[in-house]
Amino acid sequence: MPIPEKTGGMRTRLSETISGQSLAVVRILFGVILVWDYFRYVNAGRILHHYVLSSVQFPYFNLEFIKPLPEPWIHIAWGVVGVSAALVAIGLFFRVAIIVFILSFGYFFLLDRVQYLNHNYMVLLYAVLLALSPANKVWSLDALLGLTERTRWIPHWPVFALRLQTEIILIFAGLVKITDDWLRGQPLLIWLPQNRDAVFYGALFEYDFFIVAASWGVVALHIIGAPLLMYRKTRLPVFLIYVFFHVSNAALFNIGIFPWLTIAITTIFFAPDWPSQVWQWIRTRAGMGMKSIPDHSDIAAPSLRPVGMGIVSLLCVWFVIQLILPVRQAIFPNLVGWTGDGHRFSWRMRVYSRQVEGGYLAVNTATGQQYSVDPVEFLGPRTARYVMTRADISRDFAIWLEKRLQDNSGWPSANIYARYTVSLNGRPAQAFLDPNVDLTETTRNLFRPDPWILPLETRASTEILPEWFPPLPLQKP
């Protein structure tokens, strides 16, 4: 069926016929990595700790109705995540499996803002794109059992969409690091010297200039390297650099599946039939002849049905949103690393080090009785630190604490004040929230700064920088 000229070149390009091998590899690796992630959570007891034993969750705005299921249903729900990921990997009942995976994994994602991780957000984005694609046409049980058309060909648009999504993630991961702190080596100057034994080149972490150079190198890798993945001549060397970068991150930091998932997805930049090419190269080197795994690349690709305008429109809307979300922080005059305005969904990964000291002050409005609250008692150390460094969640905790005092201690109401300090990237500690403001009476502004968040007093602390490092003219947050 010919494509009408009025649809333009973009629809023609997206409708081109290509091999489905690279998409199948991404589907398989995606499912396998998520099965591994499922067992990581089970072995660490995270579902029990976060959603059964925890006394409080912090849902997203207007999603308070999403609550943890009681035992054993919460564990069964997490089991659905693992089973659906396994079905995605083997390509059995793929369309149903990927939709079930999105719903079940998305449910856990939306339960608690404290548990927000960039790679979990990334998992959902890629899962949606896979759900729209014919990822089960090649190397799947669906094709083997006749549950879907068995073909080696797919339209170009799913590969294009995965590549563009990956480019957006990688480039923004570099852009958000163009800040005073990062270009001066922070927070890597704090973290890396503690990991001298983690990698074979750890001895270099004793030299500040190496860490600062590494900070700049990471920015260059994302901003310059990511576009170079689009070009055949530069693709392989840049991919290998990325592999080294991600493996190093996995060795240095506790960041879960993120490095491995990113490596797996980045294979989509290679030729659509790259598995056949690699297998042929191996056979040739091993003296096994030129025969490759069946792909029939010598046969002309058939013409597939043109991609529908619904898919084209959906992709346009999808990627406009993906471009807007990371830059929404520009509407705030604040430093995002301090206030948290625009932090989530913007690919700000491993760019801040925060230290917290103190707690909250609760005042009985009827008697004036005061009670010092250590949030660690209710939340645990990791969650408490996260709560106190995110203004919106700190406010929600204050509201929850007031209700707890009303229910358990008989207080008619309570005023809750922040009595803690935060140190950002090694700066001197300072008050984060106005200690004279009752957090239970505050409102959260979505599109302008909150006046109860105090400004950061030291934009670029010289105390945490190498003496030899020159000043940088980067004062805009």
C-alpha cells in the first residue's frame, strides 16, 4: 500500500521495513534484567520493609487513593511483576504480559514518592514503547507457537522511538550536570576517594585533578557521545566507552539495574540485523564458514503497511512531553539541587550529596507542650534523610505527624516545625526550611517557589574545592 505524499517524509521513514532482530534483543534483555530486579527486591525484603512494615507512604499529587495492598496480596502483586517480566523476555503472550507489567510495576512506582528512582521511571518509559511495538515478531514463543505472525521484518518506527528516547535520557543526563558544583568536581570529590579499592584505577581517586577531569568527561560523554551513537563510524567506540562508564558506576555506586539496563537498551543503535552480523563474524573467525543465523538478508524486504497516523501523533506527543519535563525547572529561580523543584523526571542522576542533622519540633496547640521528633524512629535512616531533603515530602511528613499525634496522643492539633540543617555537596550546613513556619499550614506551589524553603546561602563553596581550581563564571542555577 503506497504512502500518500501528504503524510510527508517522516511517516515514510517510520514505515521503512527493517530486520526485527535488534528490537527482539532489547525485549529479551529488558525482560531478563527486570526478572533479576524482581529477585533483588525479594532477597532484600524491600516489599516487606517499604510497604508492610513502614507506617507511612508519600503518594504522588492527587494519587492518594493508591495504597499498599495488605499481606499477602502485596507480595502477590510483586510476583505479578516478576512473572510478566519473564513472559516479556521469552515473548509469550507478549502483548498481555507487557501491559500487565506496566500496570503492576507502575502501581509500585506510584505508591511512594520516596521510592522514586530514575531507572524505575526509565523502565516504565521503555515498557510503554515496547508495548506499542511488534517486539514479539522475532525470537519469541508467540511467533514459534503461531500466536502472532512469524516474520523477520518490522517497521522502522519502534527502533526509531527507542533510539530517540535513549538520546533524550543520555543528553539530559549531561545537560543537568552543567552546574557550578559538578564542573568543580562535586560531589565526586566527596564520593570517589571513599572508593579507592572498588575499581582497578581507584588509586587515581587520590588526585583531585583526575576527579575534576572525570566530572567534565561525564558531561562530554553524554552531550557529545550520545549523538555520536547515531553514526555508524563512531557508534562502536562510543558504545564501548559507555559500557566502561556504566560498569564503573555499577562497581562504585549502589545503583541497581540502571547501568545494565542502559547498556542493553543502547544496543538498539546498532544495525537492526546486528546479531546476524556478529554471528557471521564469529563463525568466520572460527573457520566455520560464512553461514549466518537465518535472516535471509539477501531477500528483498517486503513492503509493510504504512505506520498509522495515530502512532505518529502519539509519538509526537510522547516526545514533546519527554522534552518538556526535564526543562520545567527553568520556571523556578531556585537551585534545583537545593529546593528539589523540578528534580523528578528530569534525569538528575548522582549529582547531589546531602547530609542532614536534626529533626522536627511538635507543639501541642492546646497546652503548648513541645516534643522533639526524630524522623528516623518512624522512617528509618535512609527514608528519613530523603524526606528531610525534599521539601514537598517534608511537608507531607509534618501533616502525617500531626495526625499521628492526634490519633495516638490525643492532641487536638499540632504545629510542626523543621529543626534540621542540610549540607549540599559539602557546603556548610544550614537550615533548609524556615524553622518558624508551621509546616502543616503551608501550601505546595507547583509553578513557583515556596517561600518557606530558605535560599541556599553558599552557591559554590570554596571550602570543598581544590585550592588550584580556578573560579567559574557559572552563577545561574
